[in-house]
Amino acid sequence: MLFNWTEYVPAVKKAFGSLGKRHPKMLEAYQSLGTAAAHDQALDAKTRELIAVAVAISLRCDGCIGTHTEAARKAGATEAELAQALATAIQVNAGAAYVYSMRALEAYGD
């Protein structure tokens, strides 16, 4: 096991709350982003959370991975759906590495 997620996710949430107490306007603004993102409801909560997990993987944000995976599960995402979202994140990140590899060749003087 890489992380003890059952301890890590609550610790992240607690720390998040502590920062929010110190900077309540920032917490309010951050929470407004989530509300705004869900406003039109073109995507259901499960789909939004699966996207969030894929983005979290791309950003390498452990707290985001833990909290959004938990939220995806609570929204009804199956392990197979999570695995497909992760496979998509891997595919997109590989594509980005390929594109940026071309930049390195160009910088070399192709």
C-alpha cells in the first residue's frame, strides 16, 4: 500500500478546515468554484468526480486524489468506471509527454 487513505483523507480534510478558519474568504471562494462547476448540471456528480480524479492524477495531488475518489465512490462510481477514468488520464498524460518530447527535439536543433 502506498498510502493509508483511511487516515490520509480525513487528515487532509482537517487541514483544509484549519486553513479555512484562518482564511474564511478564501474557503468561501474555493467552495463557490465547486458550486459554480455543478450549476448547470449537464454532468452528474459521479461524472464530475471521475473527471476530478483524472485531473488529480495529472496534477499529482494526493489530497485531490483521495477526496475526489471518495466522492466518486459516494456518487455511485464503480471500480471499473474509476479504472477507465484513470486509463484516460494515463492516455492523455502520455500524449502530453509525446507532444512535449517534440519540443525537446526542436530545442536540440532538429
